Amino acid sequence: MTDTAARLLKLLSLLQTRRDHSGAELADRLGVTARTVRRDVERLRELGYPVHATQGAAGYRLGAGASLPPLLLDDDEAVAVAVGLRTAAGGSVAGIEETSLRALGKLEQVLPSRLRHRVNTLHTATVRVGGGGPAVSPDTLMAIAHACRRRERLRFDYAGPRGGESIRSVEPHSLVSFGRHWYLVAWDTDRDDWRTFRVDRLTPRTPTGPRFAPRQPPDGDVAAYLSRRLSSQTWPVQATVILHEPAESVADRIWPGMGVVEAVDEHSCLLHVGADTPSALVWMITSVDADFTLAEGPPELAEALRAQAARCLHAVRAT
């Protein structure tokens, strides 16, 4: 490849980051003069790339258009896209598997052999453990996403976790992919409060409702709000334990949805958890790997902790 052609490809790659670039910045990144950058921009325009001049200081931006030639990806970007498509093929969006594999096949046809080797090496060395969550319809995801973006009220039929159907009316805020499920975080207009909904349990009704003024996200952070909601939902067995370590030292041991950590002082914190059974709670609490004291919980949990302690002591004595 000639120096000019290589420079044009690098210039195009820089412009494809979808932000404005000054001529001086591009010249510095390419190691050429500003005059050479202007000539290269003209060459890209002649090839059909819509490179627009920005206002103010001399700068450039790559525009979108139907005549735009094929997307340029560097080695790392091409591998990232291929891996993403292969991962999406086993994801939780219904019908996307075949579409992802078709797109992956087209991409691999144009990948250089060295990149195909990298992608195939990663694929053959990777094992996917466990299935995904319930599949959701891409049409449902798009209907919700459009309502979120347009700030239009959304009505849908909802199947509750314990059975029963209801019609809900909400102001949708965000879609969240959390663990093995998709969730909608929205302001419930009937209950006058924030609520979360499993997307696989809802069926949107059309048309969407009137527009609404945007609200501040719950607790200032949708992801953190959802994590707290999932941790504090009405589990059959709930407990609070005192962890004898500061909150910041155990934070990375509490996975999303496991429980809520509440700081107490520089030496301890509270962990609020819930589960289906006392034995499940024992496993969750001890998995944090910290000294703890049971503060609140049913008698069955205390018995389960004693039984687990006796089991561990017996195992040590038997060796």
C-alpha cells in the first residue's frame, strides 16, 4: 500500500469516530501539514465520502449518506464487531440469532486471514455456560425504545410474576439489560411512583399516548435503582447482617441484584439480602467472605447457619 493510500485510510478511520476534528489535530495525528490534510480531504470527497467542513476553526466531520462507501474498521475494531455478533447470536433477543450469524458471515468474508484466525481462535476456545434469559421480541424492544426517545406515554398488558394480567400506563425512561433479563424502568402514572417491569412479560399497546415532560431518573442512576429494586423485592426469606468490614471493601464482592450494602462506620456495614430459602441466604451471606453477625432474620435462617457451621466443622475434623 502506498503512503498516500495508507494515510487516506487512517484519515478516514479518524473521521469515522463521529466527532469534529480540527485540521491541526488531524495533521498532528497523521504527521503531515495542514495543507496535506486539505488535499486528502478533497480526495476522500472525490471518492464519495461526505466530509463536511465545520464552523469556526478549520475542522472536518464525516457525514452520513446513502452513497457512503463500505465502513472501514481497523484490526481491533473488526475483531470486536465479530465477537459482538457471535455473542449476540446466543443472546436474549428473539430472532436475532440468525440475523447476527448472517451479518457475521458477511463480515468474515471480507476479513483478512489473520483476523479470521483471531476471531475463530477466540470462538473455539470459548465455552458458553448456562442459557440466556427469556427471549424478548425485537419489535417490543423497539416499541419501548421509541417511546423512551420520543417521551411518549406507553400502555401495555403485563403478566405479573405471581400470575394475573393488568393494563399499565407509564412514562418510560430506560431499557436496562440486567443479568439474563431485559427491564423497563418507568414512572407508573397510576401508582404515582417509579416501577420496573420485565420486558418478556409485557405486550405494548398501540398507539402510544401523549408526550410527557422528562423526569429525573430514580435515585439519579437507573442501573443502581434497578439493582436495589431487584435486591429488595419481596423475597420469602429476608435478612440483615452486620459485615465487620467497611462498605467500600466489600462492594466488589456484592454482585448486582444480590443485596444492598449500607455503610455504618469505618469498621462495619449492613447487608440487606433476600432469597427463596434459608439455605440460599446462607450461601449468599457466606460468599461475601467477611466476618458477620446476624442482625435480623427468621429463626429458620439462624438454624440454617448453625447447620452449615456444624457441617464445616465436621468436614475439618474428618481430615
